[in-house]
Amino acid sequence: MSAKNGSIKLVAGNSNPALARAIADGLDLQLARAVVRRFADMEIFVEIQENVRGSDAFIIQSTSFPANDHLMELLIITDALRRSSARRITAVIPYFGYARQDRKSGSRTPISARLVANLITRAGIDRVMTIDLHAAQIQGFFDIPTDNLFASPVMVRDIRERFDLANVMMVSPDVGGVVRARGFAKRINTPLAIIDKRRERAGESEVMNVIGDVAGYTCILVDDIVDSGGTLVNAADALLANGAKEVYAYITHGVLSGGAAARIASSRLKELVITDSIQPTEAVRVATNIRTLSVASLIAEAISRTAAEESVSSLFD
């Protein structure tokens, strides 16, 4: 396929090559020939090995662990494409790192999400495409067009195929995620419950109360990010203590740092479903109760529509 005003070039960094290949397959394209490697002192070197002049270039790169390395790869690939005369450069960032630092959390602390947005814009990116930003208002940190895609259609389809919806209840793991959970509940016509929790310190949470009658229901927790896994484990315990039949979780971005995968594997959570916005680690791949859904087709369709100057938002109507 080709763009409305030039050919499409897909350039992949090292953050998630499997997802990049799947996106390319969905578009019936080959990834552009490019070298993204390290010098001996770990400086990043990029070389685009084919002509991209006048092309509509899409860089596929999550800023996942190691976040700083992958962010620098994105910036340097951008510079290489800009100096190679690409007509338009879109950063496809399935997982946007630093998104949790979207406000001042205390005195003399940064708003790192805004800083990263500035870096991306100043590097020469013309457009950003991402999935399930931690806070939707981060779109306003960019002074360029930003498409925040939603993984919910992929997840809702999977839920419809696997569950008896008459016995399902959607659950928000905290008050801040109520809008997301309500959207899921509305799509599949199920009731909604909320976990009221108090976070004592970063990376830890204490479940305080379950708002809603979950007795006898198969509960599905929905959220955008799972990192330590503590919130999900505690939420599952609280729901089961309140009479839930089983507890599942559908989370877009499986950060799963440290011993999170082992924590989920040994928990009472029946299954954690994540997307491939972040390349799964070996610990995630071998966990028997963690399953991955692909968002490649969703991203491929969004890229196709962007290149053809068609509506992206209509994907979610």
C-alpha cells in the first residue's frame, strides 16, 4: 500500500520487533532496512539503509524498559529520517513511558511526561500515535497531532468470546479508573463495581473496600497499566472475600517489573490478559495465568487511515 502523498515506510526500533513485524504484515509491507545498534560505550547509532525521501514514515517504538534507551532510539531514528528528507514522521508509541508522571506529585518534582513530549516534538516528529495513555490529558502536552488509540475493542471482543456475560461484572481497581471500567461495562452490558484502595507508598496498595455486590459474579478488573501487580493481587483477594466466583484482569500495558510476573502467577487471579504493546519478558511468557492479546491489527489499521488521510477516531465509534 502507499500513502496519499507518498510511500509508507515502517521503521522499527529495538523495543518490540515482534509487534513491528506483525504491524508490517497487517499492512502487507516490509519493515524498512535500518540499523539501530550500540557503539562500545553504548551510544546509539542509526542508519536508514534505503531511500525514504518524500515518504510517510512511521517509527514503531514503545518507550518501555529500558525506557531511557528506547526513548533515545526513538529520538535518533527521528533525526535520521528528518535528515533523510522523509515528508512526514509519525511516532507510533504503543506504550508511552513516563506517562505516570503527568503532574507534580509533590514539591520540587518534575512533570516528566511533558518533558518527554517536548523532546519528541523538538526532535522533528510530526504526529504521535499511542494506545491507552495513562492520562488522556497528556495529549495536550504535545503541540502536534496526537492519536490516543484504545485497546478496548480488542479486549471486549475477547471477553465476548470467552465469558457468559450474564454472570460477568466489570471492576475498576481504583476510583481513578471508573470511567474506563464503565466504558467496558456499557459495551458488554454488565454491572460495575469499584475497588476503594489507599496507596501508602509508590508500588504498594492496600485494598480498603469493595463498592458493589460482587457475590456470585465472575469479576473482570480493567486498567491501563500493571507494574508491580500488587493492586491486582489485593483486588482479587478482596473480590473473592466478598463472594466473587472468579477474578480475571484485562490490562493494556504489561509493565510487570521486578517479580511482578511471579507475584501474578502465585496469586488467586484466574488470568491476567495483557496486550503486546510491551514485549513480554521470559517470566511473562512462562507464567501459566498470563495471556497476551495482539494490538497489531489495530495499529496497522490506524496507520493505514493516517497515511490515507482518513478518520482514525471512527475506528472506535
